[in-house]
Amino acid sequence: MTMPALRTLIHGGPVLSQNERRETHEAIVLEGDMILATGALDDMRSLAGSSARQIDIEGACVLPGLIDNHPHFLHFGSFDVPCIKLYDARNHADIFARIREGAAVIPRGEWILTTPVGEPHYFIRRSWRDLPEGRLPNRWELDAVAPDHPVWIQAYAPVTPNVCAMNSRALQLLGIGRDLPDQVDNVTIEKNADGELTGIFTGGVTNYYNSSPFWLGHVAAQVFRPTDDLWYRGALAGQLTAAGRGVTAAYEGHAMDAAHIAAYQRVRDANNLRMRVLATLEGAQHAFDFGMGITEASVRANCGLAASLIQTSDPLYRVNGLSLCPSGPGWPGILRTDGEYKDPCGRPTKGHAFLTQAMIRDTIEYCLKNNVRLNMLNCSRPEHREFLALLEPFLDQWDVRTREWVIQHSIFIEDEPIKRYAELKFHLTSTVSFCWGKGAMYQERLGEEALKYLVPIGKMFDSGANVGLGSDWGPASSFEHMALAETREFAGAGRRHDGPGYSINRQQALDGWTVNNAKLMQWEGIGALKPGYKADLAIVDRNPQTCNVGDLPKTLVLRTVLGGKDIFDTNTLPRLDEADLRPERVQHVEKGSPHGGRGHVCGPQCSHAAH
């Protein structure tokens, strides 16, 4: 005889149900992996029964597990897996100590790769410039700590120009010597007064979205040979990152090639997936190799592969659709525009198209005929206009409104395409990352006039379309993204790009990170705390709907729960289940600290009594 599932009563702080009326309740009852009810504490206590596990969250806040529709969890996780982490390195001595520690365990002769220094992935609030030395270590300094290993302090995209550093062993293995010119395409090779390479490279030295033939062919291709195991380990690492952010579901819809989709499947098959994932195959990958492998034949083959991969019933991992990204970001000068602007080297450009109009048109037709969901990652105004023009001839024969296609990126978009997408029932997505991290760059390169079209998420919401939000390049905190959706701050520029049509309110921001993304993913039973829904939730140290907007980015995730099971914890509240959590899923926080889970953090909008 099957025993009834244990009921759990959670109370002691606001419960943001995200139901149709967006009600805030006093308590929530879980039964097994499902939500039984939310409501008044007395009612929920009676429903739970005397045998229920009771958890007092002591003034914290319960909300649905967040859903990120553009996280690159697998990609960023895979980049970090083989690296020594220097993100928070304080000075050269700290960098040397970490590299020396790595050299002690990495076999002699193998590459020591490190992350950049600073805050990924824009490195605006903190970077190598903030080291007291004001520079990265040179080759001789790196030789002293790891003479038997090639060492590379990397530069991640999207910021171009960028800087990285290598030691003598790395230069030797790559065949780079003093006879190399000071400038090769858009890479500058630093030399000292004697003409010796210092190991410092600047310019087009990022490891993706890089157009430098020298760097792609002579450097990156010699070092980066990703294996299936690396992608698998990256998927494992990425879901740990997600849990620490209160994220329980993700739409991995960009730059996902077959190996990446297989990596998530491998995690699922090993019963190690602790996040709900919907993946979409990339039809024409160009982020890592600048589109060198894109042909009409390869795009057609990926259309067929996308159709064969569709499976939408697994409770944790699903695959559905085909993604196309016609161009890329503005930092390296790839973003397509109507008029010319200056690329990072100061040369005039209108951007770079990776896909022909024929490729896009044929993909539209294939997706319509074969019922494959299309996800277009249109970055710029001309791309939206061109896509809609290519789609128009098919509308008399096919009802696109029933297909629930997706538009991602929308870095720049005009009013008319927004209106048309809404009419055609497209799901619209974007991220305020493009304002926060790139706004000042766009202002400088494209001019003030272009900012009228920069991520107008207010207009997207006003159009009536379903609008989802995501993180992409950062900042890391989903709650900082919610704050930025209101303030529209340009990082490091002392400017806001806010107001009607651009800013959204706090409720819309939470919708964009929960119920709206659930609709985008076509995943029933997630995104809200409603009876019969999955018990996916986050417990945070303040109410993100009522706290001061300046405090919202400081929100700390105290607990993340997937299907009624703890997947991230800070040891500040009683556990929901008895199972041991692996150490990497626990972040210790002192109960007496400002983020220790003791007491609700109120804001000026609060009207309730403090707990």
C-alpha cells in the first residue's frame, strides 16, 4: 500500500503566489512534489494537519522558482570548468598563489587556463584595471609561478578590445615569437624595449564572438578542443549556478549545438539533473568559430535534426525547436545596422550577417511544413524588418498564430515589429543586460538616436505579447535584473535609460521571470505557486515586490526547492527534506548576518507588519 506523501507547511513570511490575481498569501502547503494550496495561515495549518512538517521562514519571502530564458548555464559553466577562478582575485600575489596551487596538481606540460579578473561577463564594475598593479601579470612573472606549464589568463567576450596574458611556455607551444609583427589583423602584440614579447595581447582576443583570423586559427583552435565530457561537466556546473540564484527552470535557446543538447541529456540519463530545461537546437552556430561552418546544406541538415530531436513530455528535460541568430553583438562590430558605425578598431561597419536571406526563408518554410518551433534571435532593427518581410508570403497559407514562435535578443527593435509580433502571437524576450552592460558603448558608437530603440521592454509588455526576461551576460542576480528593468541603468556611465516604453514595474518584472517564461517554454505546472503545480520555489531574504529598488539587487536566496526537494541551501532555515545536500549546493550564511534569514527586509511600499 502506497503511503500518502508528507505535507509541509511553510509560513512566517509573504508567499507570492503569482496566481491569476497575483495574490500574496500567508502560508503554503506542499504535498510531495506538488503544491496543495496557498492561503491564510490558519486555513493552511488546518489543511496541512497536525502531522505536517512545519517550517517558519522567519520573515523571509517565498516565491515561485525563477525561470531564466537566456542563461547560457551550460556554456558559461563549461568555460569555467577547466579554469582556475580569478574572478575575485585581489592582486598579483593572489593570482600567483592560485596559479601555483593549480600547477601543483595539473600534470606538467598541460595548459593552465584561468578566468579573467573581475565581474563576468562585461567586467565593468570590476576588472583587471582594479588590481593595485593596474595590469595583468606578464610572461616572466607567470613563468616564475608555473615554469613547466603553459599559462593563459583569458579574456571572455563580449567586450572588445580586451586583454589577456600568457607565459613563455604558452608562447612557445603556440609558435609565437619576437618575429611576430606588433599588429596582426585586430590583435596587438605587446613587446618591451628589446623587442621581446611581454605575453600581453590586446584587441580581438576574446574566446567567442571573435572575428580575428589570427586569434581564431593560431591561438584558440590550438588550445580549445571541447570534448563531450567538458560540455557534460559544464551542464552540471551550470545547474549549480542556477540553484544558487533561485532558478529552477531554464530555456537554453541560443548557441545550443547537438553536443550541448546531448550533454544535458547525459545529465538527465544519469539522474543528475536538478533543474527543468528546455533546449532548442541552433541552426547555424557562429558564436565560437565566426560562422566558418555555416552553409545552406548545414542549415538544412540542422532543420532535419531539430525535427528529430523534439520531445516535450519529460518532467525535467525537453527539446523543442530550431534557433537562428542572423548576426551578433555590438562590441566586436558584428551588430547589423542601417547606417555605418565604428567597430572596435575604429573602422566603419554596418555589422556582419552570418545568414543569407535564402537560409532564413527556407528555414521558415521548413518549420511551417514540419511543425518545428522557430526561435529567431534578431538583434537589430533591419533583422526584424527582414524577417517579417520573409515571413509575410507564408501567412496566407499558414496560421503562424498557433505556432507560438519565439523572438529573442531584440537589442534594438522598432514599434511596428513589436506590434506585428504581438498580432502573430510570438513570444517576445529580451534582457536588460543589453542596457546595463552595453548601453554606454551603444551610445558612443551608434549615437543618441539609436537609443530610442534599445530594449524597449515597456513597449513589448504594452503590446499584449507574452514577454519573458533572462540574464544572458549578466549581472548574475535575477533580482538585480528585476531592479534594472525599472531603473534601466547603464553600468559605469551614471545614466538611466528609463521611462514609459522602456521601464516596467516590479510586478511585470516578476512575471517576466516566472509565469511568462513558463508560457514561453510551454511547460504546464511551473512558474506559479498554485494548487496542482510543481513545488518549485525559492525562499529569499526580502520581498522583491515591496523592498526599495536600491535594495533589490542585494536579495539573497536562502533556499531553492525543485519538486519539493531542496537543491540549494544556506543553513539558515529548517530543511524541507532529510536528504543530504552535496557540499557544492550549500552556502553557509551566519544567522546573525544582514542576510541571515532573520527578519523581513521592508521597503517604503510595505504596508504589512514586520515579522
